[in-house]
Amino acid sequence: MKKSHFFVLVLGAALSPLRSDAVTFVCNSNSPLAEALICANANLSAKDDEMASIYRVLQKRNMITPSHKELKTEQLKWLSNRNSCDNISCLNQVYDVRILELNEYKSRIYEVSVSPPKCTDTSISSIGARLVGSSPKDAGTAIRYRNGLFGVSYEYIPAISARSRVGDSVKICWISRLANCPPGDNRGNTYRTTNLRTGENWELPDAQHLCGGA
């Protein structure tokens, strides 16, 4: 029986539902050795289905690049390694490793865009350093806004520390967030802020660490 073709998965194309016997390529008499071995082995065919199903879930996520590029690059590298196998033992090993890797990837914290960005007007309530008792040039810049939002950087941001003032009116847009965070941990939002007096803007997260971190 001819297997359903959907290795276009790796290219991010639209996919049709999988059949229970589907693999990520078309099985025929011209198939390379690795593919022929998979087509002839029900266990390997099932592993190919499982791997592809996990990969499809990851591709559907609204991950901000370079996350998507990293995932695609890794998958193409894995495909090359798989195609170099010339026996069932090798294929079982590469599939088992890739399934574990993709499941681990699925549990990672990842960044997604907020589209369209959510914007609000407020003003600056304080400008300081990332670490209490330090200077922004030594420890990085920190800024608070009157609506309760906060921005921080490990770097010195002259547009904030040198040229902004407490009381300046600003426009803040929520542009990205982190997904897969532990319940109740809402750190990792990124905001693009424009100082309406100076016209300068900056993008900062609202915490020093990713959600789930220290």
C-alpha cells in the first residue's frame, strides 16, 4: 500500500490528516534504503508517525524566530542522519532519540508574539539600575511606569537612563510573551515603549529571568 505523503511538514506546509499507516514520505520501488526499511517495518512506520505528529504540534505554535528556524534546522539535520542508516537497529535508535528530543522541545518555554500588540499610554514613575545600590552603567537599566509595568535590562540603555525623565509620557505596547510557563508565573512579557517627548523607543522584558527561573 502506498503511504500518505506529508514530509512537507518540515517545510511548514498545510497538512492533511494522517492515516494510521502513514509515514513522512511516499513508499515506492524507488525509495532509498532507509525509507524502504521503514515502509516494510510496522514498528518503524509507527515511530515515524509519532515523530511527525509531535513535530506538527511544534510547527503550529506561534513561536517567534529564531525558535522556528532552530526547530526546522534540527529536523533537516535529523533527516540526513536518518537517511544514512542502512539497517533497522540504526533507524530505531535515531527515531527513539528524535522522539525524546521533540518531546523535550515541546515542554520548553518559548516566546510567542502578541498580535496585534496591546498598547496603552502612561508615564515614567522611576528610572534606576537593575540592582539596588548599583548604577545603570554598572548593572543595567531599570524603569517603572505609573500603570504598574516594569522594564529591566542587563545592559545600559541611554535612551532611558540618560535621556528620559521621571514624568515623561510614554506609549507602551505589549509585543510578546512566554508560553509553557509554570502556573502562576507570569514573567517574561516584553514591551516596546516610546518616549513621547524624545521620540526614542526601547524593548524590555518585565523581569530579569524567564518564567520558571530564579
